Amino acid sequence: MNKLTTEDRAQILTALVEGNSMASTARMYGVSKITILRLLADAGTVALNYHDTVVCRLSTKRVQVDEIWSFCHSKDKNVQQKNWGKGYGDTWTWVAMDADSKLAINWHVGGRDAGSGRPFVADLASRLNDRIQLTSDGWQVYRDAVARAFGTEIDYAMLIKEYANERQGHARYSPPECVSCRAVVEVGSPDRKHINTSFIERQNLSMRMGMRRFTRLTNAFSKRPENHEYAIAIHYFHYNFIRKHMTIKTTPAVMSGVANHEWTMVEFVQMMEREEKRRGGRITDYKIAASKRRES
């Protein structure tokens, strides 16, 4: 059976995290989309497991959280009745970021509701050692989720923004103008000069630029929710461990003390291949593994 070399795998994964679609990557490297999907599943599983193992017990001081919209298969308004409950439709990725090291601490893929917000914030709390200052937008789910996960052992504020009406005409694809912004302290005594969501919102832009699945007004959106999750896991491994951040001049993982060196994609593939050797074959079934993880 033909098998991709370590370097070939690294090049394909690099193409994916740099914003190429599945189809364009298949054409560039002369491989089938099924081959790339299998690589995506194996790499996504290894990336997620490694992240959960090492990104914990953090001495973080300031955290920003936000959620970013995308969709799988079709938007909510176009989901057929028979496909409800399968992960199709509008999909939100909740993300927490260390404002100082720029480390993506954790993320959660689901709806924009308490069913996703509560486990996301609870997972964030479980990865931290110390009291933090937390800033979110004004989405009401955060208030209850933070209270459940942190109680009063946190300095938490909401940054509530108000926007003008949606743009019309040729400017309708541009975001509405922010006309006012106010900080509301919810718990504790957060430092007001650090109440902002600028870093996490900039990181959302990195997601849209780095994952073709998040690009608006294209047909590159995810067709399966499990592939969507795999792609996000690989993106964040690349963001945390491989890609040098322009502001801090190193990777977020090194800056936060999670890693002792800047990784390369070849190193990541070598780690994946060691896991394949340990298991004696494929790491996961790309069609069903993520779905089973969500159900559990």
C-alpha cells in the first residue's frame, strides 16, 4: 500500500493551516481528498490529545473569551428536517486566550447557547492554577457559566458593544460600525485598563485567514462536523506550538512555558507517526470518531 512520507504529510498539513481548501490541496500535491481527510482525522486527534495533556495548570493572569460563527453542511435556515441533530447548521467555536502569551487555552465547538457555554467555561477553569481577570463580550450565557465555574474566585467584566444598523448596498458585507462600548464589572475587581477583547477578536481573524472552512461567501465550508473539529484542533496546534507570533517573537506555547522550543510541522507529523506505531495502524476512523467523542 502506498504511504505518504513524513515530509509529504507535513507539507499537506501546512497547506491546510495556511488557508488552502481540501480540493486545492489535493490538486497541489496530487493526492485524493480521501487521503487528506484521513490525514486530517489522524492529525486532528493527535493535536487535540496533546493539547489536553500539556495545556493545563497554567499560571495565567488575564484571559479573553469570544465565540466565532461558521456553519457545517448548510446554514440553519437551510437544514432539512431529517438532518437536525446531526451537527449541521450554524456552528460556533468558543475560544479562550491568554492576553499576555497569546496562548489559545481551550475551545469548544457547538451552539451559541448555555449547553456549549457552560462546558467551555468549566473546561477553562480546570486548566488554570491562579485567580484570573476575565473579559467577555456581552453575551448573557457567560454570566451564568462564569458563576458556575469560578464562583467569586475571579475578576470578571463584560465589554458590551453597541453597533449601528446593518450596512446596505455595496457595503452590506462589511461589519456594522461600533457606536459605543462600555465595561460592566460582574465579579471581583478587574483592572479597567485590561478590560478588552481586542486580542481574542484579532485571533478570530487568524482563524478565518488560516482555515478555509471559515472563509465567508465560498463553498469551502465544512461538510461534516467531525472534519470541522479536526481542522480546528490542527489549527490551534499550529497556532500555539508552530507559528511564531509577530508580537511576542516566539510561539504562544513557548511564551507561556507550555513548550521549551518552537515546533515544526515535521516534528508534529513524527509525533503522529509514533502514535500510529504504538497503536499498530490508523489512529482513528475519520468518519465516526469525532461524533463518538461529542456524544460522550
